[in-house]
Amino acid sequence: MPHYSAKFQCFAGCEGSYPVTKALYRCPTCGGLLEVKHDMNALRDRSAAAWMRTFEERYMRTSWPYGSGVWGKREWVMPEVTDDAIVSTGEGGTNLFWAERLGKEIGLPDLWIKQCGNAHTGSFKDLGMTVLVSVVRHAMKIGDLAPRAIACASTGDTSAALAAYGAAAGLPVVVLLPKGKVSTAQLVQPLAHGAKVLELETDFDGCMEIIQKLAAEGLIYLANSMNPLRIEGQKTVAIEMTQQFDWQVPDWVVIPSGNLGNASALHAGFEMMRELGVIQRMPRLLVAQAANANPMYRAFVAGTEEVSPIAAQKSHASAIQIGNPVSAPRAMRALKAMNGVVEQASEQELADACARADRTGLYTCPHTGVALACVFKAREKGIIKANERVIVVSTANGLKFTEFKLGYHEKAFPELDSRLRNQPIVLPANVDAVKEALG
Ligand SMILES: *Cc1c(COP(=O)(O)O)cnc(C)c1O
Ligand SMILES: [Zn+2]
């Protein structure tokens, strides 16, 4: 693949491009965000049909590295990384769950859940982290990088993914977590992988501020999605879901959003397919936010380009409890290009959506609950029509959020009405007692 290439460029359009193997997180000219730009002319050496065939032939195979849905699309993702540098746990290839019962209940029979939480570390973060850690290893091989550690601030899933990929590569990892604001599973993951776990008395935004300072001083290599390498891996979810529908574009894609990297990654994936002729139209984008952490929603309602930072309030959707989203400009562009809307869900609405979805066989994390609650609202308002195909990106596995789910069923949260709660019935080991309980 030598003639395919990708470089960093300024998101706002300043001149100049930079190797992706350098530790660079901001435009040297304006200080703004960077993005990865591919040599699109080189990629046009194959027809859209040829690319689709290649991706299908590789999908879910065992030959390294094509067991990964990310690396099966490597020319579109990070073409210069060699096989021996790739750190993969077999990302992507997650199923589309047809939410038949739930969809019927809300008058939306074509409702699908892209189960990105069925992943090695239990969230979609693996898709981006395999690219970032692989580029680091490649950069170390060619002498562009010698990081003391790879590090991130996290609401729990980024740190889990970074710790796992760092451990698989044998690279030191440091994670900054807001103390008491991630689930037990999310705290255990980086501990188990041997990462240095620093719990700070602040929220995610506070951790993000500190990690950016460490990165600016060159003390760590930054693994947050401010680093556009993550977006390149995450964008494959757009390509993969389209491929799973035999290259038909859905009408809507719904995504729970905090730092807004993943929303922009979806756009990047669809845009690349459009530019290379694989698809002819864009789906619409529904960005779903928790009402307690809703800076993008506020900007959308106010009709402003600028997303003003807020102090995020506590949310059960802890992975999106973010008030100052780093990728806001990227997400704004995605929203425009995809004729998007932003909706929000209260704590009660997200909890109800989770419980209701679980009753139909899903096992939803609170963020997916936010997305589903926003689908319910958009359907009621007529924004989403009955005949439209909707794909909800489920960002994490419900098993990571046992405290939230158990707390709901035990009615442990005084502020929440647990109307769909279900409780175990404790009985003596006695057949008659069991018969009586059966009713
Ligand atoms: C990271 C994460 C999100 C938010 O993604 P952003 O790119 O920060 O918007 C949503 N849900 C889960 C479970 C996450 O881990
Ligand atoms: Zn710039």
C-alpha cells in the first residue's frame, strides 16, 4: 500500500501538513484542532465496487490483521502502519440487533442497535484505541516517538481501552480518572492491566485540563480523542454498519455524545464513503445528550455555531458527563453535513429507556439509554418517521454499569421513579413455597 497516505492537517484550514507519527495535538499555527487527511486521489485508484469487495472479503477473517473490522479497512484508516506494528484485539464486527419489539412499541419497526459494546474492553473506544496505539508503536519503530507513557483523561471507557492496548503492546500507560465518577468495572479494568491509575478530586473536564498540560510539556503521549488518530478508527463504525446493510445508507444514525469525538467520527466515515462513491447520500444524525451535560443541545437550540462550556451536572450516563467537549467544532461540522438534530434526555428518561429496552431483550448501558430516550422523543415529535430506518449506536456494554442497573431495580436512587423495577423473591428451599410463588 505504499502509495496511500494520511497526514495531520489543521481542522480550521491553516496551511501545512504533519506526519501522523509526530506527537502533535494542536495546529502549530492557530492552536486549533487537527484532523487526519487522506490522499483521496490515491484511493481513487480503485472503484467503489472494488473497495466494497475488498472490505467484504476481509470482513471477520482470521488472517492478520483482518480479524479486526478496523484494519480490514486499513487503507482508509491508517495506510502506513505495517502489520508488525498493529496492536489489535479484533475490533469491530459487532452485531446489529434488530430491536423488533421495542421498535414496534414506539411505531418504528426498522429500529436497529449497533452493539459497539460487544467489544474487547466493552465499549466502542477499542475502535479508536487500536489505531492510536498501533501508530505509536509504528512511530517508535521509525524513531519518531519515544514516549515515557501514553496517557488519557477518561470517564471510564477510554482508560479501560488504553490500558488494555498498552498492556498488549507492552507500553506504559497512565490514566487520569475523576474520583468516584466511574463504575467499579471501569475502575478495575486499568488496574488489572497494570496502568498507573490517578484518581483526581475533580470531574472529567478537570482531568482533561490537566492531561492537556502534561501533553503540552511533552511528559506523556496524549490518547484522548482530541488526538485525531482515535477518530480514524472510530469512523469505521459508519462504514461497517453500511456494509452490514449491503451498502444501503440508513435514514438516521443516533449517537450518545459527550466529548463529541464519536459524532464527528461517524461523519468522517460517511463522508469518506461518499467521496469515494460507495454511497450517494448521507444519513441524518441525531446527537443525544444527557440533559445534565448538554452543551451541544444548548447550542443547537440557540442556533449558535459556538458550543459554550458549561459545568456538567451529575448523570448516571457518566461517560458523557462532560461540560466542555473538546471535539465541539468537529461535531458542529458533522451536524451541518448530516442535516442533524440534537436531543436531550433527563435522568428519569434515560433510566426508563434502559429499563424498557432491557424488557425487550437488550441490556443497555445508561448512554444507550440516553440515545433511546432521544429516539422515543424524536419519534413522538415526528422528526423521525415511522417508515425510516434508524440505527442507534450502543456505545458500551450494560455489564459495565451494574451499580446503575441494580440501583434502579432496588430503587436505590431516591430521585428516580423505578417503575419497571424487578426484584428477586427470596424463599426457603421448599417445593411448596416455590409452587406458591409460581402462582
Ligand atoms: C466515550 C463514550 C461516549 C461519548 O463519546 P464521545 O466521543 O466522547 O462523544 C458515549 N458512551 C460511552 C459508553 C462512552 O464510553
Ligand atoms: Zn490552524
